[in-house]
Amino acid sequence: MASGRRSGALPSTAATVDTTPRCRPGRRRFRLAVHPPPWDRIARPMTERVVIPIAEHRYDAALPHVPESPQSPVGRLLDARGRRLHDLRISVTDRCNFRCTYCMPKSVFDKDYAFLPQSSLLSFEEIERLVRAFVAHGVEKVRLTGGEPLLRRNVERLVEMLAAIRCASGEPLDLTLTTNGSLLARKARALRDAGLRRLTVSLDALDDATFRAMNDVDFPVADVLDGIEAAAAAGFASVKVNMVVKRGVNDGQIVPMAAHFRGTGHIVRFIEFMDVGASNGWAMDDVLPSREVIERIHVAFPLEQAEPNYTGEVAERWRYRDSGGEVGVISSVTQPFCGDCSRARLSTEGRLYTCLFAGAGHDLRGLVRGDTDDARLAGAIAHLWSQRTDRYSEIRSSRTEGLRKIEMSYIGG
Ligand code: SF4
């Protein structure tokens, strides 16, 4: 067995996964994590899981501290653990037309659920101003999310505004968007024309019955596949296809998904089912470790590990040995990557969250709609980020189980 492999047996494949180190030193690989997977700490019988009612915590974010004499941004901002602010994810709506059981279960997000009123949402101009402030601090990548971002009226206008922003290097932002694909066939061309260069589509199964059950609104998978085709025709050559893998629900779709997108240029990324928010009834039993995902694909289509594209890349890359493209795995549960997490999140109504699992945000909208000038706004962001210590996935355990966490549908994934 090659050194560097995580604990456990070699995959039961005709050809074994080559784990000879190719990545640059210090990169994540499949090996025993510094923080071992917390199976024994939080595994709980399926029959005992509980869905915790959501606390209404969208309106209680505090105004951030605004320094009296803020330093001018220097294009690089480190948090208390030395992690650079590089990515900004922006939720443009808290609404979605799906009710995926792991994200917006119908039992919570029913007809009586109070979504944010239009007046609460950040306007496109407010979003643009905030993005410029973040870019001054070194943000180079912006992802639009939701809810379902294509439900936000004229979202392509926002894309156009953000596509015009330049980083300190003079380069455009790395601007991308995550969608459930339901409206993509209609919107792909407009998004491309507005300046969007990359696209991620969430797709949890190819089997129509499984997909309809998971989105829980009986939405057909064929329409999402049409959307991906439309995106490719509009010029999105390599769409990322994100599949959340839930053991016993859609893990039978792993190999079919890999097979379907092999050779197309699109990249499927398999995401471990996470305990985001309080409404998805998460339990460790539901998590299929990424290592098993890779092993299953490898049996059908031999794989080898590829180097990360950049420091802090969330997905670990694996390429097909026969040049059929690549897949990725995102292992937030079994291989936490907090150590180089460079992501900040902006909610639909302008709360800043410094972790996907945060319980409280910071009211940047209050500053934007107040009399705070750009220098002081940038100073407030610098103060917030410099105090950041988040590392939820590294400390996930029975002690974190009952913590109040923001819902993924509110903050984006
Ligand atoms: S748990 Fe929080 S700090 Fe860790 S990788 Fe996820 S978002 Fe980043």
C-alpha cells in the first residue's frame, strides 16, 4: 500500500488507485486527517434523528464595528488564523422553486414560511458597492447563489454590473453562479452575454424518480439536463455539476452520474452530505465518505489524483486515466478544509457570515443604507475578517450538534 493513503483497505478495484504523491507539498490528499472523521462521536441511529425547528435569526445581526480611522485596504486581508479573504459568495434570493429535503424541507419551508420581503433584499447597486469594498481587500472570486439565484428578477443585470469590476491586477473577477438548473435553458444565453464565465449546476441524480423525490416538487431531471446543454451551447464549456450524496438515497447514482458526464468537458463534484442549518435532519449515518465515492467510480473508470488548481480549492480533483475528463469530491465532513478557508458569505439582505456554519451574521446592509462612506465600510469589513476564527468542520462533534446555525437556503452553499 502506498504511503499517504487514508486508513482502511485499498479500493476493491480491478486496477488500484495510484496514490503516489503528485500534488505539491502541503496539499490535501486522501490520508488520515489531522482531525479524524467524527463517526464515533456523532453517529446516531437513523430512528433517533430530530429536525430542530429553525430559530428566526435573520433579523438580529448586529451592526459591525466601524473603526474611527480605518486603514486603507492594501488588497490583502488575513483573518486571526492567517487565512486570506479571497472568495465572496452572495445570496441574491432566499427563495427556491425546489424543496430538496437536505436544504429546504417542505416540513419547514411550507406555504406559511415567511420569506424576506423585497424591501429587505440588497439592491443590485448595494451588492455592487459591497463587492467593490471586498475586492479592495483582495477578493478575486465571486459566486452568486440563493435560494435559487435565477429566480431573482433580472439577475443578468447584476452579472453585468459585477463583470465590469476589475481586481487590483486589472483582471476581471472570477465570476460564477450556482443554480438548480430549472431555469437555465431560458437564462443561459443572457447570463453568458452579461459576462458570466463559469457556472455550477446542482444535480443530485440522473434517475428521474430519484431526482423528483429529492427535489420534492416533482421536477423532471430532463429539464435540468436541457439547461446544462443550453449552457454549453451558450459557451459554458465546462459546467461544474454538484451532486450532494446521501447514503441510501442517491448513492446508487454516483457511477451513472460519472458515466453520463465523462467526456463532455463538464465536471461532476460529489459533495458529502453536511449538517448545514438545523432543518435537514442530518446524521452521520447519512454521510458517504468521499473516499468511497472515488473507490466506486474507480472500479468502473480508473482514476488518478490531480493537483489542485489553486490553494484553498474546495474540491479534490481526480482525473480519468483514459483522458475522459475529471471528477471532484468535496469532503467537508471527513476531510475538513477549514485550514485554508478563504470564503465570506453575504446573505440576501446583507448579513456577512464568515462560515457556512455560523450562527450569527453582521449587518453590512445597515452600514450601506446608513451614512457610512466607502473607507469606513472597508474598515468595518477589515475589522470583521481580522477577528475571524471559524473552523466548524474541524471541531464538528457532539458538542457542536446543538449549535444554532444559519440555513443553507438563506446563505447559499
Ligand atoms: S466549516 Fe466554516 S471555516 Fe471551515 S471550511 Fe467550512 S465555511 Fe470554512
